[in-house]
Amino acid sequence: MAAQWRQLGFGKMEKTSLTAAYNDCTTSPTTYEKYAKLSFVTTIQNTAMLDLPGVYDDLKTYTYHLCSFVNTPLVRQITGGIHVNDALIYDAWGGLPLEWTEWWSRWPDHRLAQQDLIDGIDEEDMHTDGCDSTEAEILSARPASLGSWLAQLKGLALTRTQRPGQSIALPEVLEARMKTKKSAEVARATRLIRDICESRGITRVVDMGSGQGYLSITLAYLFPDLQVLAIDGSETQVAGSQAFADKLGISRDRLTHMVHWIDGSSILADKVRDWSAGEKCILVGLHACGNLSEHMIRYFATEHCMDALAVVGCCYNHIVPRSDTCLEGFPISDALRDKNFTLSPTALMTGCQAPNNWPRPDPRTSSVFGRRRLYRAMLEKVFYDYAIRAAGDGGERPAWGIRKGDMVNFTAFAHRAMDCLHVDTAQRPTDKQLRVYEERYRDWEGRIAILWTLSVLCCKVVESVIAVDRYCYLTEREEVQDVDVVPVFDAKVSPRNLMIVATKK
């Protein structure tokens, strides 16, 4: 199958292997230094379907180290053990290695320290040629344990470097309806899906979570030999997709629309099976949100008519963890369930981030993002200290937008927040009491910003865990023949670019 993927134009890139891998995955500097000293050797051609990071040659060892790293005390703290909003309540800064926090305090602008962290996990090695002498001196003194931790973080992440492959040239009538990002995604995904269909003799496509129909309409419009079923839970989205398909002259027997929630139910499976009329299908999804990807993977594995799968996930914060009330929640594979592995809601949210795509900071301009995060943490500290109950506590608080005037000072921010959260007047601290917090934490903006950045840095390992869980689930199914995780899009344009591709025996 590896050769077949290469024939389809999505061949694997060559990778390097290490002669040995570390046996322990802890947060101790000793382990980090041991990891950093491992040396790369001869380049080999990977024959495994999952393109593992260069340090690994087998999935079992990689999965063990990946899960062990996420379970370390430091990673657990920064991905939900202490949420950045509660950082002042539980002294999250004091929970970090002292040599790290002392080094970060030397930076004249915390945004430069944040950028250094982000560059540390970039697949393209970032150079510091543009640094001034002060920054270069600070960089040269970076703690070895921090450098090793960043190297481990980077070394455990599945590659996001786009796999070699071709795209379809979209006609103007289709492309004009899409943003540049969506156009690039549809052009690339359409080519891969079409190639799989041709190689497997598939003439039916099921697009789950079809939304406005960008992918399903493109497939039906460009390839008259394909029959497409577009399924989405939104009547409005489906109506819009149907109207555009009618405008293009696509007959409804070639592009069928269905309003149905993709919930993993047998009712939907029966409807898809009836539509397939005994023909082989490929199940596709372009950025299937949260558990939608997992439902699709299960449908593929259990429904006989499903011969191939191509799905890109997103919105990991909507994944439902496994519990007594949701036995089919994350993780879905035996490989991770046997380890009793879990991810916190905050960790799942970090998996949605793409810090390497953030604009680089300009020291000549100011930014309110750091101050906004600081004020948010200060507000939680005030609520904690004064035992204030806000509307939605114990559940979901009301959403409230921050206006420009709210950032004049913390007192203005706190008043705006307490108004929106319906805090009783009798509970509210005085302006004098609020100004005490502003004075106490006026030098904490950089600390809170770095704590937030540390959390976000874990995005790639969190997404790797999710991808490995889905990959393992499929490889554990006897009826599944081949599985791959393809970085199908340019990660600089589409950060959520990992496509799970699978075929049946």
C-alpha cells in the first residue's frame, strides 16, 4: 500500500532514524539532556504507514513516550492542571522550573521570550541573525533544560510538513465562492479523493459534515462519473448547498443532500447503506469538527459499503472524553484506553492552536493581548479572594465582549466584567480594593503571557495524540487494511492538515 500511495502522488518523504531512543519520559533535566544528545544516523526509507517522528521506528514505543510526556507533571500543569486564568490563585508561575523563570525575567520584552518559545517548536529551524546584541546575549544563556524540553516537544510531534502531491485546478465558478484557504484545501483534498476512487474502483462518495458543500459540489461538478451524498445537521447549510448545486446544473441523482446529525447512530448508517445501493463508497470529511471525525471513523470501520476513508479533523475542544455516561468518547483506541489516558478540556483546546502561524512581535508597537490575559487572571483572583459568585458559575458563564475602553485599567475591566456577569452590587469590591490588585500584579503581564504560551506550545503533541488514537483504532480493526496520516495541506495556511486515510481489505 505504501507504494500505491506514492503512485497516487502522495508518497512519504524520507526520514532519519536514531540508533537508540530514551527509555524514560520525565520532566527531569537529566532526561532532557540525554534526549538532546541522541545523534541522527543514516537516512532510511520509511515503510510503515504512519510517518513517525525521526527518533522512532515503531509505533508502540512512540505512543508510549508521547503519552508519557503528556502525562508529566509540567505538561499536565500547563494544559489544564492550573488554567492560565487561575494562575494567580494557585501560583502557576512558581510551579515552573526556577532557572526558566529567572531566565525569562531577563528579557526586556516578554513578547520576545514568547517568540523564542514558539520558534523552538517550529519544524523549520529559526535563526536569530536579526537579534540585537542584548537579545543574542540572553539567548546564549538559555537554560539547557528548557532547550531540551523544547527539543522533546518538537521531537514527539507528528510532522505537519505537507506531503508531496498534486492539486486539482478549480474552475472560476467554484473558486469564486471560496476564500483562498478553503480553495486550496478543496483543490488538494479533491485530487487525493479522486485518486483513491480511481485506484479502488469507487464511484460513490459520502461527505459527512458537508456544510456549504464546497467539497461535495466540487467532486460532483468535476467528475460526472461520481455520485455524491452530502450530509449535514444544518438545514440552512444544506439548503444553501442545494441551491448552488442546482444553479450549476448538477442533477439531484448525482448529488443528493440529506439533513441529519452525524451522531454515530444506526439510523444514519441505515440511510447511507440504502443510498449506496450495494456499491462501494469512500467516506470523506473536510475539517470534521470534534467527535464528528470519530463517528466517521466508526462508520467506516463497521459499515460494509465503506471501502475507503479520508477525513481531516478540527475543533478538538468539542471532543467528548470517555466517561460512564459516554463510553464511546475519547480515546477510542484500545492502545490508549489500556493506558487510561485522558486529555483535559484545556489540553484539547490547545490542540486547536497554531502558534507558529502567529504574527511575529514588533517591539516598536504595543499590544493589549498580554494585558487582557493578565486582567482576566486578576479578575479570577478577585472573585476567589472575595468569594464572588458570578452568573454561570458551576456551568457556562455568559459571553461578554471586551471593549476598547475596558482596557484603560483593571478597575474599568473589572466593573465591565461584573456588570456582564451579573455580580450582585453588595458582593463587589470597592475601587480602592481593585486598585490594590492592579498595583500588586502590575509586573505580571509577561508571566501570564508566557504561561499561556507554554500551554499553547503543547498543541502539536496534543494533536499527535489524537491522530495516533484514531490511527490505532483503525489498525485494531481486522477489516481495515491500510491506514495513513497524511499532512495534506500547507500547515502555514491550514494548520489542521492531518488527514486520516484508510482502506478496507
